[in-house]
Amino acid sequence: MPASTSQKSTLPRGYATALASAAILATTAIFIRYLTQTYHIPALVLAFWRDGFAAFTLLAVLGLVRPALLRVKRHHLLYLTVYGLLLAIVNSMWTLSVSLNGAAIATVLVYCSTGFTALLGWWLLKEQLDWAKILAVVLCLGGCVLVSGALDTAAWSANVVGIITGVSSGLGFAVYTLMGRSASQRGLNPWTTVFYTFGLATVFLLFFNLLPGGLLPGAAARPAELLWLGNALAGWGILLALAAGPTLVGYGLYNVSLSLLPSSVVNLIATVEPVFTAAIAYVLLSERLNGIQLGGSLMILAGVAFLRIHEGRLARQVRHRP
């Protein structure tokens, strides 16, 4: 298939898949907020069960539908182990950032991954970094700041350690995105990648929770706390729904979109997630956006729409070249 034809077919599908991923992942905040407020489950304990249930669910589905996707070549195992460790670290750093900075600043700092991904993708994966992509990065980052409420100076009372942790979480998510793109280039199926990374992340998160002395904030203080929910069947059911639904499908579609689009574009589209979260919270929790937050939402949508129009125009120019 000619390159121009391939680009024509994957561009719309890639954008649609990435947007669907952002919309589905946006619902995770609703589930997590309910679990933490209702059951007060420690964050890293929640992350452990979330990743574990997601891996188990995908194991069952692939085992029934596509068992061949559960097998990987031996030379991929080290790569997937590193990828799984990175996912566990990103989850831990994000949790630590929220505990140190608060939700607003943590959100802004993790979305600095947009800039990191654009730069690292240009440097490591030779992805294009033109003026249009830079403008889209600026619009999306600016929109994230407005939507999260980070213009409130009181929110920036975090210490130096908190800021470093938050920026590190953004850098970690950028590297996670690049590794997803690299996994696609290595010929790994996106769902195979998701299964192994979540399975291995579960092992690493178990280790994080079992570290003595409560070394990590939000971890189990003792092994028995891994069963924090006890006989709360409703809590276990919601946790399973979180893992099997938004987590598994959201991350799966995110990895699929990385096989169709450059990593920097996928990460840019992911900045729409706070907009979806705000809309869901409006419907389900009656939370209202103020004028500044609405303006930020429009900035994010404008950045993604502008990039989509720009890349569509470039694709048409390539097709019409003699």
C-alpha cells in the first residue's frame, strides 16, 4: 500500500481511537473518587488491584478469543518488563504528586508530558516537530492549566519535592507513551502489550506495597491492608468495574492509537481527558465549570482540532503530489 494511502486511512481512525481512549479514561476519576471517599482505600493498594484486575480480565478475554496474543517472543520479555516497571512507577509518582501538590497542580504537572513527548519523539523516534504541533502543545497545556484551576495562587503552595515529583510524573508518562509507540514499531500487538505491562506492573506494585515502614505514601502499612475492602462486596465490584472497563479499554485504545499516530499527537489528544472528566462530573456529580475553566476546555479542543485539520491538509498535499 502506498504511503499516502496508508496515511489517509490511519489518520481519521487514529484520531477517533485516541479521542475514544481519552473519553473512556476520563471516567476513571469518577470511580477512583468514589472508592477513596467511600472506602478510604490507600492509593497504591487501589492501583495494585486496579492493574491486577485489568490484567486478569484481559487474560481471560484473550484466552477465549485470541490466545495467540498471549504469547510473545523471548527477546521481547526484557522490554516488556521495563515497560511494566515504568507503568508501576508512573502510577506511584502520580499518586505521590497528588498527595504532595493537590489534584489541580498534579494535573497540570502530569500534562507537561505533552511537551516532553513532542521533544522526545522528535529526538528519539524522529517524529516531526513543526510549528503547528508546537502551537497545539501550547494551546493544550494552557487549557490544562485553566481547566485544573491552577491559576489559583494558593494551589501553588507545594514544596520543591512536590514540584519535582509532579514534573517527574509527566516525564514518566511521556516515556510510557514513547515506549507504546516503540512497542508498535517492534511488531507487538497493542493488546499483548497492555496485558504484559499491566501484569508486570501488578507485580511491581505489590512490591511497592510490601516495602517496610510505609516508605511510599498511599501504600499498605502492613500486608493485611492489601485486603482493605474486606467483605465489602460492592467495593470489590466497583473496583473490578474500574479495572475491566475504563482502565483496560482506555489504556488498550491508547496503545492502539499509538500504532496509528505519532506518540506526540496521541499525547496531545489525551489532553482532552480533563474536558471529558469535567463534563462527566457535571452530569453525574452536578459540578459546575466556571468561565475560566470553560475557556480552558475550548483551548484544548481548539489545539486538537487545529492539529487534526493541519495534518489532514498535509496528507491531501502528499496525495496530490505528482
